[in-house]
Amino acid sequence: MSNDPEKEAIRIFGIAYGIAEKAHAGVFRGLPDARPYFEHVKDVAAFFPDWETKTVAILHDTIEDSNVTKEDLRDAGIPPHIVAAVVAMTKPPKTDLQKLDEASNPALKRTNYLEYVRLTVRENPLAKKVKIADNYVNMRDLIASGTINESDRKQLNKYAESIKILTED
């Protein structure tokens, strides 16, 4: 642990980077480029000049997409406010009934996502900034795939609506 706040922030980022890299190892994006998923979280982190937001960004999908827990992050020395932002960015698990409802009504899945953005992500300033960048990177990657279909258009609109919610007063 360093007495220099910037060195300490860089040290914490290094811990987070290692956790995220391990959590996403062997996972690839579903887009036509099929890049390693870890490249996505690095793309989101690259948006931010400050180490605090970079740390949230590098971890933003770790709890949601792996067996890493908020307790694991705390035990690794990640500060509580950063863990809270990562938790805010983690979509809550769905019950079997919710999964069935969304399968029978695809519009409900979009509604539930936007509700999570409005009620959870938007309330945490760090999560809010990172989610805007995450939505942007997802949009950019869909557009760059060059294969925009109806499903992609719906995803793009969902991400745009999320950004709108996150940037409203």
C-alpha cells in the first residue's frame, strides 16, 4: 500500500485488471469479430483518464459474467465504493419465471433492462459513467460488424435508450 494516492490507485487498478483478465479468460464476443471478451472491458476502461473509473470499467462485467463475487473483490482489496459501482452495473439474476415471461414477451426483456438502468445504474455516479461508455462500445462494435439485422437494430435502440436515461437530468 502506497502513501501516494495515484500510485495506490494504479496498484488497485492492477489488481482489478488481473481479476477481470482471469474472469474473462477463454470467453469470446458473439459478434462477427469474435474478439476475446476481455478486449471489450479494456475498450470501456480506455475511455477514462482517471484510475477510479478505469477500475470500475475493467471490472464492470466481472460479477455478472463469472463466478467472481463482490466479496472476492473486497477480499482482493478493491475499495468499497468501487465494489458498489461494479455491483450496480451487475444485472440481477433472473428467476425462472422472469426468464419464461421474457421469452414469451421479448419487449419485457428490454423494459426490464431499462428499468435496471434507471433504478440501479443511474443512482451510482461511477456506474453511470461506465455504463454510458459500455453502451457506446457495444453500439460501436455492432455497427462495425457490418451485418446490421433486425435484432442488431433493436439492440442499438436499447443501448441508445439506456444512454438517454443515463444522461437525463
